[in-house]
Amino acid sequence: MGLAVYIEDQNHQRVYAGREAGAYLEAILPHVDADSLLAGVHLHGDTMFNSPQLMRVMGEIDLLIERNFDAKGDAVEFKSILEGAVRRRGYLWISGD
């Protein structure tokens, strides 16, 4: 089934980010550094990032994009989803299979 990605607002109203969001995330996870926040995404459980953490995650993604790795396009798309969560001053909820 894979990872399901949701965006939550300040009141924890959750909206599914779409099947593509999980696919983007799954494509970039093999490329993250071991000490990054993204390395903590639980593939078989739930992971949640708040707005300050999302700012750090977006920085991690920027570093991946600069490295010009194979999943660069996926990283750009996933970052745009994160930007939406930050604009809502909300959270990113990731549900593992």
C-alpha cells in the first residue's frame, strides 16, 4: 500500500494530499542522509512533522535537489506539498502501511 500523506491545519483537520504525494516521498527516502528528519519517517507506522520541522525538511530536500540525484523531480513536487502545509501553519501526517 505504501505511504499515505496528509496535510493538517492548526485544528488538525486532515486532508489527503493524494496518491502522488506518497509516491514522491517514497522516491526520495532512499536518498536522505541518516541524520535528517526524513530518515525518521516510519514506513510501517505514523510520522508527523510540525511547521518548524517542515522548514528543516524543506532544507533537507533543497540539499537533495542540489545533488541532482535521480529523484530530483519527485523532490521538487514533494517540497511543494510541504510548502502548502507550512502556509496553513499546519502539519504533515504520514501514515505507513
